[in-house]
Amino acid sequence: MDYVGRPLLACMFLTLLWLQWRFPLRRQHFKMLPRLVRNFVLSIPGFAIVRLAMLPIPIAVAIWAQVRHIGLLNWLALPFWITPTGGGTGPTT
């Protein structure tokens, strides 16, 4: 996802930056560059927290669900050859 997400996010950021510069919604009280630097510096901790939280939490939930046999893939008896692809546990014989 990082190979697609990062360029997509960068293109979206540049598009919104261009739209803000071309069609401002209100009169600017501060110069653009110092304002962008200040906003970027203040947003770094939030991005870091979200980035770190988005990996362990879903993995922990997936492990919890697999141990307790919760979820559709744990209820299906998938063929042996598709089990690694589908994420199911397969037949338990």
C-alpha cells in the first residue's frame, strides 16, 4: 500500500496546495511559506502517532480473532491449497 499511497497522497497534497493558492477562500494574514512550515511541524507528531498505531492494532486484533476462531475465514473449511492465500485455518482433522 505504501507504493501506491505515498504518491497518491503527495499528488493530493500538491493539488490542494495549488487550489488553495489559485482560489483562496479567504484573505491570507500570513505569508504562505512560514505558515506551511508551521503547519507541517505541528502535524508531524500526529502523523507519527497514527503511523505507529495503524500497524500493531490491526495485527493484534487479527491474532485475537484467529485465536478465538472469530470471523468468516475461521469458519470456512477452505481447501488446503487456498488456505495460505485466503487466510483461513483450513480443515482441522
